[in-house]
Amino acid sequence: MKRFLTLVLFLVTATAAVAQSGSTDIQAAIARAVAGKAVPAIGILEIRDGRVSSETVWGVREMGKPDPVRVGDRWHLGSDTKAMTATLVAILVEKGKLSWTARLDQMLPELADTMDPSYRDVTLVDLLAHRSGLPENVDDEAYYHTFYDDPRPLTEQRMAYVARALTEKPVGAKRTERFYSNTGYILAGLIAERAMHRPYEALMQTYVFKPLGMRTASFEFVPGNPVGHVDGRPATHKFDPNTGMLAPAGLAQMSLRDWARFCIDQMNGSRGHGRLLKTATYRFMQTNAGGAKNGLGWGVAPSLGGYQGPVLTHVGSDGNWYAIVALFPETGNGLLAVANAADSMGGDAATGALLKERIKALGQPLAPVAPAPAS
């Protein structure tokens, strides 16, 4: 859900810790990235040739307390969950439980008459590529807040949310350009639930997390791990975190190593060595959809920061956390960076700066363009 945040300028003075696995140059890069920012903790994991090469963390789990972050702690990934949701949907398509081409009014026939007519022929590809025309979230934030006290099972909550969201007018014509939509991913998760008669969270454990050995992956906060922060305080107010109904769009929490397991499989998959999907399906997900500069769950670009792609990217944040990823499938190299604060405390700037600096060690520079011959 969209957050309205106030910039807070102050420095973190709590005790920080850097994991021994991090080289001195990574530690120095972290020091530069967090300088002048209020982010309590940050972490980075590097992948080389399809293997984790280093994992480094710095800072404290909760500001004002001395407990340092540790390698193996769980971090909130926000919208980086979307690539995992898209993968679940792709698995169910391969199993014949879903179809890439089925229309929304066929997948949710009970909503066919009440949804805005422009959504009736929207497909799963449209939803996962942000090309459905759906708004990012429902317009009424007060309505969204009702889900914090909703006692119904999450599957029923998602149906109620979707029924309301589909009555809202599109923000643009479908299949013309990218209109980022959390609602589209909640819809995709709901459709998976309906097809399998099981909650989205259980489906993710069965088809994505367990096969890849992602043992720390969950959709709920586990005590003893870093907490999110916003506006200079721990994010403990009732409406700080997003409600569980939003899980398919961005609630996954896990260790950096487990996130890397998923990312490595995505890179391996496009080269014929994936564990979850057929090679053609990985490549389909990682290809630009209609020139929209994103695939299914991924941003897709020919290069990044002057380094040769293709590159898969995404950013996730609920306003209390920040997570960013850049993967280079052709080389098997990648970077994952996380912080337990977002833009109100410099978490976005710190992780972005860290990724930008460390990509120099992992990326392949773009070949220089030859000068045009003299006429």
C-alpha cells in the first residue's frame, strides 16, 4: 500500500556489526553508503557464477537497542515477492491448473458482471506484467485499513478486496504501457488459490520455498529478527506494516541466503538448469512483455549502470524496509541489498548506492561504441 512518509535527518549512533564473511572493500562500501543516513541496518549478498560469494551485514536489529544484525537474519522483501508469485503462477500453468490466455471473467465468473468491462478479457500475463490497466491499489485507503481487523481467512479477504478493486476505473488502456499494480498481483494470488483450493501462502511453501530449500521464507514477522523502521522509529504502529491480505504483492520475509536461492534458480533456469520450471517458461517470464520494460515479476533491461545485460531488477518496500536486486543471468552474477528502513530514513539511498558501487566488481562493462567513420 502506498505510504506517505516524512523525511527524517539524523545519524544512527547505535552499535553496528559487520559479518566476518564480508571483505574489507565491501565493509568500506557499506560505510560510504550509510554515511549521513539514518538507516539502522543494511545487508548485501553477492552472487558470482551462480554461487553466493559473500554476505555482509551492518547495523542493529532495532534502533536504540544494542542487538546487532547477523548473517541469517530475515529481511522483509516487499514487492520483490512479485517474482516469486509470478513463478508460482507459472508452475500452475505448467501443471495445467491455470492458463496464460484465460480471461479474467472466466477465471472469476462470479465477478464478471460487477467488474469494469475493460478488465473482463485481462489475462494472467497482463496482471503479472503490469499491463492490465488496474490502479496500483484501491483508491480508498480507509477501506484498505479495514483489513487489519478483518477476522475472515485471507483468501476471503482477497476476494473482497478484488471485488471492490475491479469496480474502479482503469488508470490506462490495457496492453499499452506499464501501470504498476499491487492489485494485479493480489488478483493473481487469488486466482491461484481458487484453482488449487488452498491458500496462497501454503501454495508458495509447497511449490516454491520448499523445493528450493528456502527454510526461512514466510509471510509473517518472526521475533528475534530485524524490525522495520519509519520516520525515525521502529515500525510498530498498527498501520505501519501491510496487512496479510497483500501477501502475493509483497510480504515475503526471509534470509538473504534464501532469497539468493530463488534468484540463482531464476538465473539458472534461463540457461536450462532451473529446478522449478521449464527453460522456455523462465525465458518467457524474463522477456519484456510488449515493450513494457518488464517481464513477469521482473524488470528487464538490456544494461544497468553501464554494465552489459540482460539484467533482471526489482525494488521492494512497504515504507519500513527496502530491498533491491540486480541479476545478470548470462554470467550468473547478481547483487541483493536490503535495509530495515526505507526513504524516510535513507534506506533506499543507502541500498541503491551500495548496489551501484558493488556492481563494478560483478558486471561486464558495455563494449565501447566505435566512432563513426569520417565522411
